[in-house]
Amino acid sequence: MTGTLTVRPAEPADMAAIDAVMARSFPRLLKEAYPPSIRVLAVPRFARVNPRLVGSGRYYVALGEGGRIIGAGGWSAGAGEAAEVRHVATAPDYLRLGVGRAILSRVIEAAAAAGVRRLDCLATRNAVPFYAAIGFVALGPVEVPLAAGISFPAERMVREL
């Protein structure tokens, strides 16, 4: 990415901008890997950030030139020494420019500093190569329930810290 990229903890005032990034990103990216019958239920569920996650201090935004939010992602504590990667998204115009990698680097650093030894994630089909490139290993497919009889196929992945 040319220009300046800053990753900082998200603040409640960032929620509308984060939701806007997700609302632009998820429909475009999921279109490549999922049929309309799945996307129609998945996009509204995935394209909004959880306010508790934003307020946790474990969710981050990537800022591009002019301080515009161009990506977001974070983690939440799990059982024992494990944690879960949560709600990672990059604005479509900034894909494959290092934004997601910068966010995940911050997530990995912060989780390790908090004593986390393993990060888990549920990756969309088309995000598997991204996570693999930063050290996550695929454990196998999982189905995330969306509605009665409809589930979202994902890949469970893990990275030891």
C-alpha cells in the first residue's frame, strides 16, 4: 500500500465507519465463494460489528490517508490460553495491499502479550489463503448455522503463538 497505514484500537465513535467497510466488503467478497441463498442471510449477520467487541480494547481499525477507516479486525478471549479472531474486513479498494495483514499482526501481537498461546478463526472459503499466508493452519470445514436448515460453510483455522 502506498501512503500511510496506521492500526489503532477501535473506539465506539468508529462503529458507523467500521459497519460501512463491512457493508462494502462482505457482499463483494462472499459473492466469489457463496451462492445467493447463503449470502442473503450471511451478509446482514456478518456486516455489522459487535459493540462489545469494539469496546473491549481488542478490536482495531486500519486508517489510510486522511485517517479514513479502511479495515478492521480483532480478537476475543476464549477458553484457557486460546482466543478467537473476530470480524476482520478490508475495504474493497484496499484488498491485497497489506491492510488485513497489518490488522492481524496487531491482533497476534496483542493476543500474545495477553498470554494467548493459540488463535482460532472461522475463515470464509476465499479467506483461507490469506490466513494460511500468515501462519494459520486449516483444521477442516465447519458449518455456521444461519437459519433453520441453512448454514454458512467456513474453514476452522488455528495459529499457535
